[in-house]
Amino acid sequence: MILVFSFKPKPFHSNDPSMLQNNPPSATSLTWYDLLANEIKGKRVKVGLVNMDDREMRDRHEGLMEIMPVYFEHVSKDRKWEDFFPEWIDEYHKWGQPECPEIPMPSMDDYKGLDVVVARVPCEMWTSKEGVRDVFRLQVNLVVANLVVNSMWVNPDVDRTVYVVFVGSCGPMWEIFRCDDIMKRIGDYWVYKPDLRRLKHKMLMPVGSCQIAPPFAETGKEVWRYRPRKREAYVTILHSSEAYVCGAIALAQSIIQQNSTRDLVLLHDVTISNKSLQGLRAAGWHTRHIFRIRNPFAQKGSYNEWNYSKLRVWQLTDYDKIIFIDADLLVLENIDRFFVYPQLSAVANDKVLFNSGVMLIEPSMCVFEDLMLKTFKVSSYNGGDQGFLNQVFTWWHRWPSKMNLLKIFDNSDQHQIPDNPYAIHYLGLKPWMCYRDYDCNWDMKDRHQFASDSAHKKWWQVYDAMPKKLQKFCGLTEKMDSRIHKWRGVARRTNLPDGHWKIKITDPRQYRFVK
């Protein structure tokens, strides 16, 4: 005798999110409705579908919801990422206002009052090893974000919640939809409860770096104005050596000299001595000890071995916003107003990339944890933190170039910095590594692109305004002086035409070396 038992499984419709986490249903049985059952509580909801077929949803949940497929014209396939993130734009409007190419959006009046937006994310271009720069994927994310903002803003006096469900292995663009707003993720389903004001602010930014990001923008009769947040700070970092202690002191003093009202926070590792920390604190920094983060792709002992330590700034969650500034910069105007911008805002570098020497970020532990996971998968185009960050933050907002004026010149330049820069980024040999009499990058032919006496003079003006007790941290060592002498001699023997090697040195630091 053979007995055969047959059981028909009970349909899965749990209202308990913990059941979904501990006993996730199969991909065929799970729907977005299961994930939001607790939040929706059986009420009839208005659902917008983006880049999805609505037939299955109508069959499974007929009567529970009003389903609205969202119609929009797909962005032209001829459009490339470079069109939206150009290397150069006319910042000063000599030829008119720079314009961004159009990314078509749906008619927002047709989709007011949505309770849920469900979107299928195009993941064809996605890999876990590099950043995604796909224009259609950007369009889908912007369509969803604008629908959410439009639906949540039906009545500004009433708090309204709109949920977003993304379907796809790659998930949404985290530059637009914050990991802090994710409610749950199971398989290819990502459920978000977006923060209205943060998302709206991002949607008032240009679609790319094809325009300078405005501090406020207008939509209809409503003008978005920045609301001061809880705490904001300027942050820099020192690790692995004390070579930039003087630069960090000058940076703090330059910010203070511009009457900033924001905190100054310096992250440092164990290589910074107590004596240097005393000087840094006297200069205005609040110091915090960190453990370095190794670049997993760097060779041992290389210059970029520990430069992923910069990622620690995302752990400063007692601040809402941070403007990170490398220690080889000076701030020459009050830039407190730039805290108005959302993450990630920066100055363009080359191609579609930004320069990470000055950037606005919003601290978040989930962002930090995600970045740490990505460090082992995502490669850096230049081997450093800038290359890595450009791979994970492909969508960013352009600041004017004088927010991070790179001290670099081509052959046609006169090596004069433009008038009234907000901040100068001292590439090449740093001013405190030279005599104050001239920029010692002139002594090396392959470093002439970094040479500028006008920029050099700006740095020493900040130095002269510093208290004497801080100036002693910018002394020369015998080794530094020996290097300067060596290359002045090379410049003299090769008779470099700029003639800086002829200048008589008066810098008193050449007579009083520091250890």
C-alpha cells in the first residue's frame, strides 16, 4: 500500500513585518502590498506605477487600490551622462545662462495625492564594482522623486506620508533616496518613507552639474528657503604624518578670520603628537581621535594607503551638515552660506567628476557603513578617496569653481589667481614647505603648472595674521631647507627663464629650524 499526501500551501498575506524578515516569501508570492500591509491597513490607496506593467497588480489587488500608470516620454537615447555633467560651463554667463538638457517629466497635475509610488529600476548598466552613470536610470529616479514631492505637498499644513517601493536588484540611486529613509528591503524590493524637505530640496537642484546649483529655487508660487539646521561644521583630517599640521592651523585661522559662526572639527589619528594637537586646538579646531581606514587597493607604504580615512566624516552624526576641507586649502571669504546645499555638493574637477577637496556631506551611519562595504568592491579611478567617492556619488551638485580654486595653470595662463576666490587649493609643494619669498614650485620645471606667486602671497598674509604662538608650527626642518637649497641650485644651473632662483632669500625661518 502506498499513501500519497498532498497539501496546498496557505497564501502568504502576513501583516507582520517581522514575519517577512524571518520567513521571506518567494519572489513569485511577494508583492509590494505585502511589505506595506501594516502601513496601509487595508484602506483604499492611490498608487502610481513608474516603468512598470500594471496588469499583475490589477489582477491581485483589484478593489484595494486605484492604480495609475505614470506616463512620461523616455529621455533620448542620444543623451549621454557627459551632457548632464560637463567638465566646464560658463559660470559667469558671458554667453548666456548655462542650460541643462531636458529630462522629460510626467504632467504632475495628473498624479496628485498618490499614497504609494512603485517603480521598476533599470539595472542593465549596474555592477557592484563601479558607479552607474545611466541617463534612463536617473530619469526614473527623478520621476519618482518628483511624484513623491508633488503628492506630499498637496497641503503643506498637513503631514502626509507617501511610500516608495523600488523593484530591481540595483535599488534606487542613493544620492536621491537616502538609506536613512529605507523601511525594509527583501530581495529585489526596496521600501522607502522619504523625508519630504530633504527630497524636495534635492529636486530643486539642476538635473546635473550642467548649471551652478542655486541656494534656493522657485516652483510655482512657492519659494523654497533654507531652514537653519541643528548643527553644522567645517571638518578636516590629518593622518599618517604631521606634514600638514601647519596647513590645518592656517586653514582654521583663515576660516576664523572670515568671521564664520560654524564649528571647526579636526579628525586625527595616533601619528599626530600631543604638541601638535595643542597647536591645532589653539588654532580653533575641536579635535577628535579616529582610527585610520586603509585603502584596500593601495600598496603597503604608498602615499594613498590610508586616504580612505576621509570616509570617517560621515560618522559625525552630531552634525546635520559638514563642509569638508582638505588641510592644504585656505578660505578667503565667509562661505557659511554654502551650508544651504544638499549632499553631495562640490566643485567640478575633470570629465564628469567632482573634486573632493571641498564638499558638503550629510553625516549618516548607514551611509558610512555602506561606503565601508563598497570600499572592497568599488575601485577608484585614481587610486584615492576622490576616485572612490566619484564612483559611489555619480549624481552631485556643482558649486562655483572659486569655492575650490585649484592652484594649477596651463601654458597660456599668467599664473595669477582670479580676483576674490572663496578658497584656494594649494596643489604641488605647499607654501609652508617653501621660503615665503616666492613659490618654490618655480624651482622645478615639472611643477611649474602649480607655481603662483599671487596665490603664495595670499597664504602668507593669513600666516602673518596668525598669533605668534601658532606661527612656530610652520617652521622649516633641516631636511625641508636642504630640499629647497637643492632645487634652487638646479634652477640656477639650468638657468630657468622665470628667474625666481635669483631672488634673495629673507625668510627668517631659514635660520631657525624646528625638529
